Amino acid sequence: IMVMDDADVDLAVDGALWGAFGTAGQRCTAASRIVAHRKIYDQAEQDMRDVPVYHRADLTSGSFMQGPAIIAEDETTTIVPKSFTARINPIGALVLEKVET
């Protein structure tokens, strides 16, 4: 389920609940993920900026992300700043590295 920034939040929640639990997962239309529109404040630009959101559970060894980005997990969120990259190393750890400019 995709939820954009101008969505009716109450309607989106109703749809997400129905998609996840309405048929007890017994239909091909059962929803397993919700992707929401996200923005972060870019201090250098002095403005809000759209950034990609990656779900940590979907990332595998060798996955690479250029900041700015958001890596979402069930109990935490990692913000990858514009001057950093993020990757998943061979043992599955998230590694952030500063990009030299």
C-alpha cells in the first residue's frame, strides 16, 4: 500500500487495516507492506526534501544507498545524511561511510 503526503490519513489507515487483516491474509490482495511518503529537513538547503525510504528487512548483503535516505526498521529509523553512503556488509550489518568531497 502506497500512502502519499496528501492522502486522507483516516482512509489510508482503514485501507491498510482491511488489507492486512480483513481477509486474514487469505487473498492475493492482502497487504504486507505500507510505504509512506517521507521528507526530511535539509539544513544546507534550508528546506524539506523528499528522500527514498528503504526497509531494512528488504536489504541484503551488498545493498548500497546514497544519502540522503531513510532506512526504516520496526523499532528504529536510520537517517543517511547527504554526505554519507550506507551499505549492508557481508555479515548483514548496516555501515555508514562519509563521502569525501
